[in-house]
Amino acid sequence: MSHPTLRLVQGDITRLAVDAIVNTANTSLLGGGGVDGAIHRAAGPELLEECRAVRARQGKCATGQAVITGAGKLPARYVIHAVGPVWNGGNSKEDELLAGAYRNCLRLAVEHNVRTLAFPNLSTGIYGFPKERAAEIALREVGTFFADHFPDLEVTFACFDTENHAIYARLLAAPEH
């Protein structure tokens, strides 16, 4: 069975020269704090305009869903805006919603012929999703999707903080990866 190429980096996702980066968007798609704010600042006003156009066409982006735009001034070609869930103790389908966000990003990547894709740690910042649980979901969804659909993709997990980086490094070193 073929697997995507998985990479792990610690640093700023806005500096990665890949086909697409994933943004930790909120439902408004209009920017925010953390990774979302950093991506919007680095991309420039073009990104906000594209997000406004998406909103004009479809309204807000629901939790667990994703949309794609150009990348403005970023070194990537696209930004895939994924809306992960806010952690509510695990009783509000957070795992399923986070898995859906990853699957929808991967689906959009395939549809737009993306060969290199970088994910941040979805929902683990201000949204409070437990970091280890989120990493396990991310790795499972990427592995499952590409084993079934599209194994020729390079996926980078871009961890801004050392805690997430250490979690991913440990999980990627496990025998099943």
C-alpha cells in the first residue's frame, strides 16, 4: 500500500513554499487570531477579498468544512481554510468534526491538483482541542485518505510550538506510521 510522504517541521507555516497551506479559519472566513491572523497578515489584503467573495457566494463556512482560495503574497499557490471544532469536553462530536475538516482539506487538495500540502495543528490553539488527540486524528485521516484515494502527495505538518512538534514526532516514529 502506498502512503503519502509525511514531513514534520517546527516553524511558521506562512513561510513554506508548498502548493497549499491550510488555515485554521473560523466560520466567518474573515481572519482572526493565531495561525488565522498570521496567514491573513502574510498573504495581504488579496486573501481577505477572496474570503469575502466566498462568503458572498455561500455564506459562512460550517465547522468541519473547508474552502479554497488563492494565497495572495504567500509562497503557496492556495490557502485551504478549514474550520475545526471548539473543544467542548468531547461530547459535541468534536472528533468527527475535526476529522471532517481534515478530509475536506484533502478532498480540495485533490480537486486542485495539489502535490504539496502543509497543515497547522487544527483546533489546538484557542479552540482548546487536546493536542495529542488532534494529532492522532490528523495522522489517521491523512493516512486513510491517501491510502484509499491519492498516495502521491507530500504532506507537511507545520507545528508552531514545541509541544505539538514533540507529539507529532513521537506519533510519526511509532511503528504504524
